[in-house]
Amino acid sequence: MTAMYKLFENSPTIEGKGVCKSFGEHQVLHDIDFCVYTSEVVCLIGPSGSGKSTLLRCINFLENYTGGRIYVNGRLMGYAEAPDGTLEPLKEREVLEMRKDIGMVFQHFNLWPHLTALRNITEALIMVKRMDRVRARDIGMAMLDKVGLADKFDAYPARLSGGQQQRVAIARALAMEPRIMLFDEPTSALDPELVDEVLQVMKSLAREGMTMLVVTHEMGFAAEVADRVFFLDEGRLVEQGPSRQILSNPDSFRIRKFLGSWSRRVSASAC
Ligand code: ADP
Ligand code: MG
């Protein structure tokens, strides 16, 4: 469905205006303008160290951006803006409230090793959402079913493959009913034969209309599922556009070089 460029006329779910981020003297994001629209799937690609994780972490305010503005569902993320334009950091409680709309899935699944698959999901529902155990269990089972793992509800992470652990991590994020899902290289730590089962879950989420921003090196996934692709290089958003255009007919030399080195790496690893 997403191979064709959809027309998004709704207001952006995530909007960045002139986003900058510095760690001390080191500026890693430079003046980034972008939008992700409701139900849109955007893949964020770029070389290692280009700032992809930092941008994702600024969106849910795991990192405080140091310039510009990020709006999530129309609300300024992480700050309150005074009439004179200065930004005051929100209280932690307010940030947590805003973050409820955003699910995040990391390269390393970060499951609790001492909890079963089901309890990894229900724990946050009970502790953060103050849900009663029966309802949390129902939701947990429904989410495990959604990622095809209902039969593994009582398995501990050590008994699950990497692909299954990542699917539990996705189920855990979905249980919180986010309106946006951020993925940071969700398949990079997986053995190649386990990548597809995770991508399939992500594809079905995209089909259901979830708004998704996905850092990935899976160019096949980007070509098939993404509506648009953003290319980040040295902290700058150097190109963005419909996935077909960016991946098969990019404007800039830098992205052509990047895509060329990836296809060489993929064909070498396939030998
Ligand atoms: P990518 O995800 O594209 O590989 P990152 O966002 O992880 O890139 O990193 C971008 C740059 O920011 C790198 O130069 C990295 O060293 C730097 N960086 C990331 N996190 C921190 C941090 N917590 N403190 C200092 N520098 C950081
Ligand atoms: Mg990264």
C-alpha cells in the first residue's frame, strides 16, 4: 500500500523546526526541519554517527534539543515557551505525560530478564498506567497475539530468540497505546534469518496506519514500506522525499555514495 506516495493533508504528528543539538561544544544536529504526518511511515537513513539516534531521542525528549522546536501532536516537546520566546524545561512529570504518546523500540530489546514475556508487557501497564492486573493481562495477551507470540507468554527472554525478544519489545511499546512509534535500528542486532519476522510485524503496523519514524539500514523495507525517506549526514538533513525517489534516483552525491556502499556491503555479506 505504501509503495505509492500517499498524499498527507493532515497536520503533522511530529514537526521539527530548526532543531539543533549540541553535546557541550560538539554540535551533532544542525538546523533540522522536518514533518512526519499521521499514518505516515518515514525511514531515517544515514551513515553511522550522523545523528539519527540523537534526533529520535530528541523527539521523545530522552535528549533535550538545544535549539529550534519539536512539536508532537501540536504540543511543544519538553519545553514551555514564554511570551518572549525563551524556553523553560517542563517538569519531569509533564515530559512523562507527553511521552505516553510515543512508543520507542531500540536495537537492544531491553527486556527484563527476570520477567516472562507477558510480565514484561504488563509491568508498565500496572506501574505506570495503574491498570488492574486482570485488564493488564488481557491487553498483554492481545499484544503478544498481535506480534504472533501468544504461545510464548510465560517464556523468559533467555528462552526467546532475538527476533522473538524484539517482537515482545514491540508488543510492550504497543500496549501503552502510542500514537507514534519510533524505531532505532530494530533489526541491527539480529541474526539475518530473524530480521524478517520483525519487519513483518512492522509492516503490519504500517498497514494499520501507525505513524512511524524508523532508523534502519534495511533498504528493502524502506523501499517497500516507507512513504518518505530522510537522509541525515553529519547532523544535517541533506535530502528528504518520497522513498522511491530518494532510494532509486537521489539528487545528492552523498546519498548516492551512501546507498552504493550499502548495496556493496549487502552483496558481500550474501556471498
Ligand atoms: P547515529 O545514530 O546516526 O549513528 P548518533 O546520534 O548516535 O548517530 O551520534 C551522533 C553524534 O553524536 C556522534 O558523533 C556521537 O558521538 C555523538 N553523541 C551521541 N550521544 C552522545 C552523548 N550522550 N554525549 C556526547 N556525544 C554524543
Ligand atoms: Mg544510532
